[in-house]
Amino acid sequence: MVIGNNLKLLRKLKKKSQEEVAADLGLTRSSYSGYENGIAEPSLDTVVALSTYFAVPLDSLLKKDFSTFTDSDWATIETGVYSDVSGKQLRVLTSMVDEYDNELIEMIPQEARAGYTSGYADPDYLKVLPTFSLPFLSRDRKYRSFPIKGDSMPPVDEGSFVIGEYIQNWGSIRNGTPCIVVTKEDGIVFKIVNNCITSLQSFELCSTNPVYAPYFVHVNEIIEIWKFVNYISPTLPEMRIDDSQLSRSIQDLQREVLDLKRTITGEGNTYSPRN
């Protein structure tokens, strides 16, 4: 197994001794030394703990040979960012097209929502989805429509569909941008996004409903990001009147009632509102 040599290289990267790593993980030095030297195999729980401790993906720790890593690979391990944040490596995006080879907008129905994280790049999953086009959207960009669930993003209500523009370079996302974020853990979420890649290797996801607290998602947990461009809703947004508007409306109504009363009773001149 390559895990032994990988552990040794990771420990040296952290500039720690076997005894220090063992103590941090609650292991004996002899047990940990056995893992590095290939004498003993760690249990599944221990492998998970080692993966978390060294901040490397579990599959990389078990399958990749770190002795073949380039400086760029080691820089990835040091920063903890494994996703292609800049989009320099081509992200394969499966798309549906019409008879004239124009890209269509795939609509993800509510019933297909749960399968999107595994089927987003599968032509067999996408080809059975409803598709449509909007002439006012750019032909040079890729769009997809996602179902909204819950009440975290008013005025976009549950049952609406948000149309998103595919974002290749996540680093280009500005703070306060509404986006559909597809994550490994939570699937499809619609949030206001704040870019914290440089400081935390994460995005802060915020709701427009203050009941829901903001939270962070590491870039390694993100599959896709789509920037909000439009939405389709079965309901009209709720009309809200602020306090000043309501106060003025009440005053106008009072003046109209007073004018009507004076006209009927003939008492004095008709009320004239101030300019």
C-alpha cells in the first residue's frame, strides 16, 4: 500500500516527528510507526482520522503515490484546495442542443433534483430533462434552470425555477452575487455568495431570509456554480409598503374624508392639502 510512504511525506511536510503525530491522534508511537513502515495497516476509522489530520482527501491518501507529486501538487496539499478553482483545466459540461446545434436550457424538475449531483455530467440523465430556450439570453454562454426549495431566498418562492449562467472561474465571483451552488453534501442550493477563496478556501453562503444563518462551504465540496440571471415563478412577489408610504396613504385618505364631510355639511371651505 502507498499509504505508508504518503504518511511519511505528509508528516515531513508538517515538520513533525512520529511521536508528535501519534500524540495528536491519540495513537502510540509504535502503532503510527508501523503504519508508515508498512508493518501494520490502520483501521478504517484511523485512516479517516489521518485524512482529516493531514487535510487530504481519503481517496488520494489511499490511491495516489505522493512521491511522484510535482511542486504544484504539493502546493495544492499545503493550501488544501483540490478543486480547479480557476477553471484552467477544462470542466466537462454536458449540454443539450436543438436541431440547429444551438444550446438549450435544461430544466431540472423537483423530482430529478436529488439525482443531479451524480447525473449532472451524464448524457443519459440530461437527455430526458425538459428543455427550452430564451431569446434574450446570450448564445455564447451556458444556462441551466434549477428548482427552488424552501423559503430561504425571498422574494424567490418555493416552486420557482432559477436560471443560472455557468461559471468556469470561481475566483471571478464577486461578493454579494446570487448563485446556484451545487455541493457534494447539500446538492442544489440557491444563496447569496461571498468569495472567501483567498482567506478561507471557501465561499460564504447567505440567505435573504434573516432566519437562516450564513455558513461556509469549502471549494473542495463544490461541484458547480451557476450565477443567477433570471427566475420563473408561479406566484407574484408580495407587495410591501414601507411605513412612510403607509403613513402618507392614511393622511391622504383622512383628507379626502374631511373634504367630503365639509362638502356635505357646508361647514367652511373645502380642505386644501399643503403643497
